[in-house]
Amino acid sequence: MSKVDMNLLKHLSEAFGVSGRERQVREVILSEIRSSCDEIKVDNIGNIIAKKHGKNNKNILIMASMDEPGFIISGYKEGGGAFLSFEPVGIIRPQSIVSESVVVGDKMIPGIISLKAVHLSTKEEREKLVCLKDLFIDIGADNKQAAESEVLIGDFAGFKSKYTELGEYGVSNKAIGQRACCAVLAALLKADYDCSITCVFTVQKQVGLRGAKLSFGSDDEFDEAITLDTIEEEQYKLGSGCFIPCLINSTCHDRSIAIKLMSMKDNLNIENKDNDIKCEIIAKKIDDGDITSVNIKGKGILTAELDIPVKNKNTSSEIVDKRDIDAAYQIISKYLES
């Protein structure tokens, strides 16, 4: 049985957590890990720094981000009612969000991301690719005054979706890839290791890795670091295990940590009827990750990134595989044991 709690993952994925508004996710994490840690701190920007002391003087840093992409309300549109204009917070694909359900503001007002009706569009409008500026959020307001009474400019909006099981191993929801990484860290904090571990759940990754840029402790506090993230590319299939990019955008991993992580795949205990679970070093990942900030903290920290495969990244229907989540947990756990 996996040590990663799927019920926790459900609650994490359903919590609102757009970059800069991660309070709901943070509360779920804190409730889960509080009894397992020796020290817990929430810094001014909202990162959770959770420490568990070991028997020796080694201290390993493990990081995952808790935020998700979303929207910020930028104005109002009128015409047959009143609608909300918005700007993206993080990476948003316009074609993937038309007709999606969202919640808006602290009141969690339901809305639908809409596009100009087909029968009201010109031929040129129907044939061009959808752009974010063409979309708006419909909250059912009859006029601008009604919309203004419910939603303020600067309010955040996020996807509204439900945790869904897909077949034997698949699970789907918004932000479920990053929230799976958080669930892995929570499970690691419940285990005992000879080394000390510091698990940091970072905020605002979607808007420039802002949470990971803050310092966590003194210059020489951490001996090594592992950042847990997701990867979406066709060749990295769900259910195949985890991957260790040697180059994350312009950041190189530490080769010795990567090789040690990869060597842990021989001891995994995960059922896979089709193929062996992998933990492979791969060439490059285009996206930036927390590793970009972590490995230059203080005097520098030896760091490598471990990635869980994901489909439909940054949409309301991300998909991950339970076997990959379990693989990430076992790989990092055995690394800490070693």
C-alpha cells in the first residue's frame, strides 16, 4: 500500500490555491503535517518550512510548490449583461479554458469562462485562434453595477473542478501534479530517518518562483536538496516512473545526487503489469523549477530535481498516475535512508 495519502491529495487538489492566494492549500497541508514535525514555520510570503530532526548532523532540503495558475480580474465588459475581464496568473493556454467553470473572489462566486457566441461572431472571428483578450468570465450579472457589487478589480479567480479517479491508477483535477508533490512531502515527514529533513512547501511558483527565492535558514544549513516537480512531454508516459532532468531551462543538476536518485529504482516495490517503473536521467526540461532558485542559496546547495509525469498541465483536468506518485515517494525515502 502506498504511503502517500490519496484522500489528502483529493483535498489538496480541490482547495483554491492560485499564486498569491494559497491560504486554503496551506491550511490543508498544515493540518496534515503538524503532528509529524519538530518545527513548523510559515514565513511572510506564505511558504511552509517544516523540520524533522534526525540522529546525525546531515540536513536535507526537499521542496515542492503548492500554488496553481489562475486569473486576476482586470475590469468589466457590458453587452447583454455584465462580464468580467481578466489577466492570467501563471501559465494559461487560451484554447483549454473556454467554457470552464471557475470561482471568483473571496466569496467564491461561481462563473463560466465564455467566448462571444458563434452566431454573433464574424467569419474572421470564428476562424482565428482564441486569445485571452477574447475571453471573459460570466457570473450571471445583469449590469455593471451588479457585477461591481460582487467582484472587485484585483480579485482572483481559479478553476472549479473535482477530483476524479480514471481507471485503476489515474487521478485527475486542477493542479493535481503539484499537489501530488506536496502529498509526497507530507508522507516523507511522517517517516523517521537518521538525517534531518526540512520540507518546504513553496508559494508563487507560477509568477516567477517567488517563494523559492526566499532563504530558509543559514548559508550552510543544508547539505543537499531535492526539488520535486512535474513534467509534461509525450515521451514521458504516465505510469512509467519518475525522471531527473540534467538541465532545467538554464540550471544544471548536481550529477552525484541525480545518480544516487536514479540508483534507487532497483529497490522500488510498485505493481506495474506493463513495464518496470523507471527513474531515469533525461536531457532537458524547458520549464523553470524551484531548483533554479534553490541551488544558488547562500554559498550554494547541491541540488537535483525529480519529476512526476503529468498530462494536461496547467488546465482544470491535469492527470497523474498513482504509481508515479508512489515511485517519487519511494525514491526520495530510500535516498534519505541511504
